[in-house]
Amino acid sequence: MSSNNNDKNKQALLSLVQEDTNGHSLSTSYPTSWSSNTNVPVCNWEGIICGGNEDIKEVSLPAKGLSGTIPTELGILSELEILNLSKNMLQGSIPQEIANLPKLTTLDLSETFITGTLPQYFASTQLSTLLLANNAISGKFFMKENAPHLSSIKEIRMENNLLTGTLDGSTLTFMSHLETLSLSDNDLSGLIPGEELGSLPTLHYLYLDGNHFIGPLPSQLAQVGKASLLELWVQDNALSGTVPASYVRFDKIHDFYIDGNKLTGELPPDLCGPEINADFFTNVPPEAERNYCDGIACPAGSVAFEGVFPCEKCPGGEAARLKNRYLGQTGECSNYTQRDILQIFHKATTKGGPWRGVSDWNDENKPVCEMTGVTCDAYDHVVEISLKNRGLEGHIPDEIGSLTFLESLDVSDNKLMGYVPSDLQWTSITRLDISGNKIRGMVPPLLCMMEELNGNGEENVFYCDRIACPEGTFNDYGFHHGLHGEVCQPCYDEVPFIGQKTCRNTKSKFGWKDTVQMAEDASEQIGISPMLGLGILLAVSLVLLLTCWIVKNAYFNPRKKYEMGTTNEYDVDSPTSYKDDKAYRYNDEENEDDDVKDDYSFAESNIQSRYKDSLPVYKGKSNFSITSDDEYHDDEDDNMSRSTTRSATDLMNDHRGVALNRREKFKKAVSGRMSSGDLGRRAREAASSINVSVKSQRLRRHSSIRTPGSNYSYDQDDDMSRLTTRTSGSRDEDIDIPASLELTQTHSSTSRDDKSLRSSHGEMLDVPMIC
């Protein structure tokens, strides 16, 4: 290693100890051999290991009292393979320079007080161990499928951080060597991507406890031939449904914790045994009676300190079991009265102070049925709670689900946070309005499938958006209003709340205010006045508009001649012209772009809601279990079975929101209603100059999605927007639908732009207007 490189490496390392002007470290404790004044070679410093060419391979300084931030200068160490700075007092975020180290195999920054978001991109294709536990790292878990580290990573430990959002299943599938995934005690939500996690053949240790996951324990987590989990921790979430019998395939599992959820039914007997959670029976006498299922979770109608053995039955027999219906219930037995529940609700929603107006819920002398906003039936059962715009601040408590006669709950336009409790499934609710709050996550799938709730179940269609508009969408109601009513529109505020009624920007991700602010900030950075910067911005905008006008006229004149019949260049009577155009169209169909697909078969119910007369609706009823276990499933014991033909995964995909990226907007601009003739060809040529694929859509049924009486799936074709219906023993039947019903799949959401529905049939496209 040259002396110049040695000096650079030396300075990079010294940036860790942050020396003062006298060469003394500012850290409370530091390696004594580290100093700018020493003659000791860097490779002989404490915690440093070098390779054959004296290239630094490892920096290991755990618990050395280092303080300050992680220096970006460490990115100079291009041969670095191991960086261990754990248990120090480092602050700030992980520098991208560290993430860009090309040969990094191990990064250990656990217990270092670091903050900021998780870098989505690590450049090393050899990174196998990522230890970031016990920090304050925020943002989302890995979402970028093209990150180099995904194919090599084996161990990820990020417990006790501040991660939010959902787990992206498509990204997880790239982690083919993953053995350990620990995301305990974060703020993750949504469904557990069981199919993707279950496809990882080397995954042995999965820790997802202490989050906000909802929906079922996925049966796909235990796939045939791939059920390799040794430890599975999912306790302290909001999971519902039953424990899949397919989990008996985990024949070597020794730690399995599910307590503290909303799971019902009974544990599969073959899953229980002395080898699972054996530590709970360590001090139990051999002659004592043991129920090994209690070691996984206490049965319904009983409680325990940790929700597992030893369990204590709740007094009251069957009535007590109905009030304590969940497996692994912790704390005390529930035996709430209506007044108890309302007081719990009042306490949970007054975190910011008393409600606005009359608030008599804490008055012990006030009859329950006379409390403000409460309506009872003739038997004094609470059937309605109406607290719209009353200044509620806090969360909706789970205990609300014990009001079994509750039919209507309106807490709209308040300041509620948290998540929608799945316990509402036990009520008689038919109307729920949580709009205009700051509630996060998604609507629990069980609520989405409750018949009559906000119109769900009409014509056997179930749709989460009828409960609340998903993240990234909004409308005036905060939910899809009625079977054929106002749908949820895309919104680019990027506010992670559901049930939103307003949106600052519905057309693009950048408004004028943002643009002006960016111009002012840029002006200050380059040392000019903000007014001058805005002037430059306006001048550039005018030049762009002028360019668009020139291009527009250049293309518009031939089109005008063509429409007036004054040009011979594209003579409609010319056999050659017709032949060329026909060949071009056939070529388009053969080379159709496969990039635009809908991996989730789209939200059929959304289309059905808006185009009832043109598209089929799911008919008939069936006991469909969200757990959907193939060979072990028991419908009678599955409390998640509802009258629907859609799975929880489908419901979540519908609930992910809609968004159009910039390229998709350009596609919309040039493909709304493409004419098939000469004008269509010239439009395609113009579009190809800006690298935009131009095509209209055809929706055709195939056999990949099955419904009673027909087989269908959505694909796309060129030159027309038609729906071809194929049913047994009938001829093909074409039905016109709006061209803008374009199904565009991004990584995690189904894209659609409802405003483009205003396009009329046969409308000519003025391609230059996309400027």
C-alpha cells in the first residue's frame, strides 16, 4: 500500500476518535494506539486487521466509548469487509458512503443510538450480516428489488427500532439465502407476506413480534418441502383467525409464540409437544399433568401473565369464554359492562383533553343510554355511538368490540390515531365512519368481509375501501360511498393515514409552492437572491412553453391536412397505405409490451362498483377462509370464514392505494384513446421519440382467474379498449369499456387514474400537448 493511501486510511480511521488540536481524542474511551502522532503502522492499531497488501479489511471497536457521528470518511476504505462499531454512543444516520462499500460482508451498528432512515441500497454483493438492533432507525424496511445486497444477505437483526409501513413481499423473495430475520418491536403493519417468506428455503429464525400486523397467520408460511422454521415469534400483534394446521410441517420448530393476538379456535393438536417452548415446563414436576398446547398459548376462556403456561380459567363457564375468546390472553379475565367499555373508550380518546361540547361519559350517575352521543335500543343495549367532530384525541380501544349490539360508530373528523381494531368484528356494526382522522395501517380484512358494513356484501362484493380510503387516496367521504358511489382518488400528499377526505395535490407530486421553495433554496445555495432565482425559473419555463408550442404546430399541420383530405401522403384509398397500416397494427399486437401487468388481478370489485352493467360481479357464496390451508383446513373451526370469494391478500392489495408515477402519466397522456389509422401510427412515432410506449388496452378473460361459469384474467392488447367475455358454450362478446381502465402494476400498488375516465370514445390525440 502506498504512503499516500496509508495517510488517507489513517485520517479516515482518526475521524472515528475525533481528535482535538492537541491530538487527544474527544471520546471518553478510545484505543490507546490510535493517534495522529504515533509512528505505529495503521495495521498494528487496536481493532484493525489488514490484508496481504496492507489494505484494511476489518475495523472492530465495540464498546470503546466512541461518540459523535459515523464519519463519511470511512467510505475511503474500499477494501473493508467488516465494520463493527456496536455499543458506542454514535448518533446521526448511517452514511451512504458506508452503504456503498463494495466488499462489505458484516456491518454491526447495534446499540449505537443511530437515527435516520434505513439505507435501501447496499452496494456489496457479499453483504451477509446486517446488525442494526436497538437503535432509532426509521423509515421502511427494504423496498428496492434491485439492491445488490439482497441476494447475499443471511442475517438481518433490526429489532427495537422505529420502522414503519408494510413488508414488501416481492423484495423478500430476492433474499434467497436469508436465515434470520428479526424485526421485533418496531411499528410495522399490514399482512405478513407468508407466501414470499415461506418460499425462502433457508429461513430458520423469524421474529415479527411486537408490531401491528393484522390479518391471518398465513398458512403459506409452511409450504410443502420448505417448512424450515426453527423459531417463529409473532406474539403481541393484532393477528386474527385461527392457527393454520399446516404449521405441523414445522417438524423441527422449538420456539413458537402467538400470545397477545386476536387468534381464535384451537391449536392443531399435532403441533403441540414437549419439544416446543419446553422452557415453560422446566420447573414442572414430572408427575404433574401437562397440556403442551398451553405452552404455545392459553386456550380461550383462560388467561396467564404471559398468555402461556400456566393458564388460569376465567370463572363463569361459557359466558366467560365468549368474553375471553382469544388464544394466549394476557392479564386478567375480561368481564366488562357497557359502562366499563364506554369509560375505557372515554379515557382512550381524551389524551389531548376533554371532548368539545358536553362530555358526561365519566358521570357515574348518568345512565348509559342518556350519555351524549349514545343511542340504545328498547332493551338498553348500546346500538349507536355518534361523536363526529368532538375533538377526540387518542385511539379506538379494542374493548369497543365487546359492545355486541353496536350497529353504528361515527368518530369522523377527530384527531384519533393508532389502528382500526379488528375486535369490531364481534359487534353487529353496519355503519362505521373513521374518516378525517390520523388512523394508520389498513382496515382489518375481517371487517372488510362483514356483510352490510358500509354496503359490503351487496351483490356479494366485499371491498376494504368501503370502510376507509387506503393510504395515498381520498375522497369527500373518506371511504368508497355506496356500491356505485364516489371512489377513492389518488393523492400525492404521501401522508400515511387512511380515510382521508382532503388532499393538497391530486395531479402531481410537486406543486407550485414546492417548486418556488426549491428555487429559493437553490438560489441561496449558489449565492444569488431568491428573486433572481425565481426570474431564472420563469424564464426557463417560458422557453419550455415556447418549445412545446413550436413542436405542437410542427405536428399539427400535417394532421390538419389529413383531416381536411388535402394530403396525398396518407391516402386512405391507397392499397399500399392500407396494407402498411394493417401490418403495423398486427406487428403491435405481436410485440405487445409485457411490462404493464396486474399481478394481483386488480380490485375487481372496484370495477364492478363503477361499471356494473359492463363487468361481471362475483356471484354466489362460499365459506372462504383467509387462512386457506390446502389439505389441513377445517371450515367449521375457522372464525375467519365469511361469505366471500376473495382472500385477505387480495383485500390488502386493494387497500394499498393507487398512484401514478411520472412515466405512467406520460403513458396516459399519449395512450388515452389511440386511433388505429394513420394518425395513430404518427402518434406512435411521436411517442417513440420520447421513449413512451403507446397502446390502448384490451381486457380479456383467460383461465388464470376462475369464477362460476367463466375463466378470465386481465391482459392488454393494442388498438382498442374492449372486454372480450368467454363463457362455456357461447360466442365471443365484446363490451365497450372506458379506455382509461388501464391496469398498471408498480411494485406495491395497482395504478389507475380515475380522472382519465373523462376521455370520450374515438377522441383524437394531440401528442405534442404532453409538454
